[in-house]
Amino acid sequence: MLLAVALLAGAAWLLGGAGVIHGKALLAQWLIARAWAQQPDAARPRPWPWADTWPVARLSIPSLGETQYVLYGTNGQALAFGPGLDPTGAAPGEPGVVLLAGHRDTHFAWLAAVTPGDRLLLTVRGGSTRTYEVVRQRVLDSRAGPLRASLEDGLVLVTCFPFDAVAVGGPLRYVVEAAALTTSGQAPPRGPGLLELAAGPGRL
């Protein structure tokens, strides 16, 4: 592990500020995956001794070849290392709307390539997996009110927008909404209230 840290630190120094951010993101996901695999019985497997967050799920997007580990919480420290679970939503693996947030220039950069019909797989500790199908993407203004979802069954991914913005911390949010598939493998009919969100300046 020390060798990996040293190599990534050196690469980040050569690449400058952007390299530091991306190097830290890559190393963190490697350490998180290691904790996930090596501590199967731990309720809160710590990816490093001083970590104040822990992996709660594994998110996979087969169509894009992406796999990421989701951390508990959406504070700045957690989001620096991976996508974060907003605890105001449902817990992964449970009915309801699971809310995940991530940075547009690192872990959630791939959201720009997601299209309706794509499948998202969310695996929890113990190995059970729920499958979701992307049904909509949209841009919301966080100044309009808090980001929240209805009590339907689904997965909501949120990141800042636009993806190529130079300035950070703008008010716009890019929201990907995915419906949980039924046991037959089909997305349920979309009623008027399915995954409805109101934009807002919340922790997402």
C-alpha cells in the first residue's frame, strides 16, 4: 500500500493540481475495494485507519464498464474519495429512493454518457444486488428548493452541472433517475410522481 501511495503521489506531483485530485480518487477507490473484499464481516469496514466513512454499496454500470464503491455520507471528505450515499434517502438494498452524489470531474464524470435504458447494479454487503433502469436525466437549479424524491422505488444520481464548467460550486445539478426493476426484469410503469425531485441547495 505504501508503494501505491508513493507512486500515485509522484504522478500527482508531475501532473499538477488536477493530478492530485484524480490520483487521490483512484487510490481511494482501490483502498475502498480492498476494505470491501477483506473485511466481509465488518459493519463499517475502514478503507484506511483514520477514515470517517466506509463503503456501503458497489455501483456498476455494465454498458460503460464502470464499477465504483459508494461511501456513507455526502460531506466534502467522503465525496473526495468516491460517490456518497445521502442518508436522508433509502438504504441500499431497501425499498424506496436511494440518493447518491458524486463529483462531475471524478467519480461521476461518466454520468454524461448515461442514456435511458442503461442498467445500474447496486450491490450491498452480503452480495445481494438490485437492478435499476435509467428512465430520465435532467438539469435542476438547486436554488429552487431542497433536492428530494418521492417514496417510489428507485435510484437517483446527482452531480454538478455543466460537466465542463471551469468554476466549481455552481447552482445547477445534473440528475439521473433510475427505476428499480420488477422480478420479471421490467421497469414499473412510470406514474406522475415516480422519482419526482425538487431542486435545492441541500447537501447534494
